[in-house]
Amino acid sequence: MRKGFWVFLPMLMVMVACGQGHTERDFSDADSLPEADTLVEDTSFFFEDEDDGLSLGNREVEAFSDFIHAFTHNGRFQAERIRFPLLVRDIDGSETRITSGKRFRSEFLLPNNDYYTLILGDMNQMDDFQNDSSLTDVAFQFLSLADLRVDSYNFKRSDGRWFLENRSKSHVDAQLIDFMHFYHQFTTDSVFQQESLSQNLSLAIEDSEESEDEISGTIDPDQWPAFRPEMPSGEFVNIDFGQSYPNPSRIHLLKCGISNGMLDIFTFQRDGEQWKLISYEN
């Protein structure tokens, strides 16, 4: 895998409501939420290192990675950064509101896999993602391929500070539905996957974990199993930072290591009615 990729969330802890392994997340327990003070408290996050000495709260513009670490590690800080009453919107349009931290519960657990995904319409959008100061809205999405639904925790930066604005359930972005239908079958049907590979699949990968030598060129579909990495499938964490899809016939799916800076890039191209994997890079 490619090393040196900018790690957006070095200590990412993702938010779930019904535990891992469940694609259905229920909002009905909002009336039986524990006290906010029962959340883990750790004030050590306020200083990144001894040389910096800057309090998170004193920064003119908070980095999202610093904010989310604090948000997931300190109960009092978390309560201060939730916009109450917190709107919770279900997929059927019904809404509830949580009025205070005493009625708010988040379980912060590492995902089953140590990665998150970015789904881009243009690789130039990585510049927007890496330029943290330009971000104003970020959503953590639990994306389920089986039913094409997302469970989102939606954060917004206001006057340089990040806040949890609301939580919502919805269907996958309309611009992505066709691709996600395809991708679900691509990851669950080996025969279909083989049929959905470009006849000249571009490859650019490191020779091994210990070597910086690169293998690059093209392979035919029969060679793909020898190089194929584990691909995001089932339900996984996706980050939406407001990217768009100006070319609906090309999608870049990035699998990003949470703490190790690894990166896999899968590029898909639609030719007529058929999507194809045209390149893989790490």
C-alpha cells in the first residue's frame, strides 16, 4: 500500500448507535440515555505536544482531526460541542430532538476494519480534503451496500470551531446509486467481478511492504486475483466532506488507513451500461 498519505483522522473513533455489525440503527432509545458524565474523560488531548502548547479551544481555526479526537475522548467537551436540541432525522422523515447532554448517547467504537473510504468524482478533490482549513461540513457515514443507506453524524465548522449539528438516516447520494448497486455486486459475486474488469487493467503497486520498488503496467482479468487486495464491502465508514460527481461515468474509491497512512485507489469507468474496474494503485 502507498505510504506517506496524509492521515486525516489519526485517532479516529467512529460513532455507532446499536453496536457493530448491525446495518439498522435505531433512534428509539433517545428517552433512556445515560448522563453525559458517564462518557470517558481524558483531558490530555488539549495539547498536541510540548512544543506546541496551544489549547484546542484557543486555535483560530480548529483542525477536524484534532477536534474529533477531543470529541470522542472527553465527555464535557463533547457536551459543549453538540448543538442542542439535537435534531435526529430517520429515513422516513420522522424527527426527534434530544434536548441536552443528559439525554444524548454515543458509543465510540473502532470499526471492524481499520480504514475509512472516500468516494470521489475527481482525484483533484483530494486537495480540498487535505486542505483542512477549507472544510465547513463533514459527515461520518455508516454506509450499507446491502440496502444503500447511510447513517450520518453531521459536523459543521462555525467561527473556526466544529460542532455536531444533527444525525440523519438517508439513502445513498442519488448520483452514486447506480455505481453503488454495481459495486455491491462487484464485491459479493466473484464471477461478476471477473466480468467487470477492464481487459487492460492498469496496475501501480509496491512490490512488498519492505520494498519501495513499484510494479506498474497492465494486466488481463485472469491475473487480477494475484494482486487483488481486500476491498471495502458490506458496511463501512465513509467520509463525506461535500464532494461532487461532475463526471458520473468515473468514480474513484479510496480505501484509507485510519492510523497507518496506507492508501488503495480503485478507479471505475462506466462504458455504456457497464461499469469496469480500470485501474488499481496503492
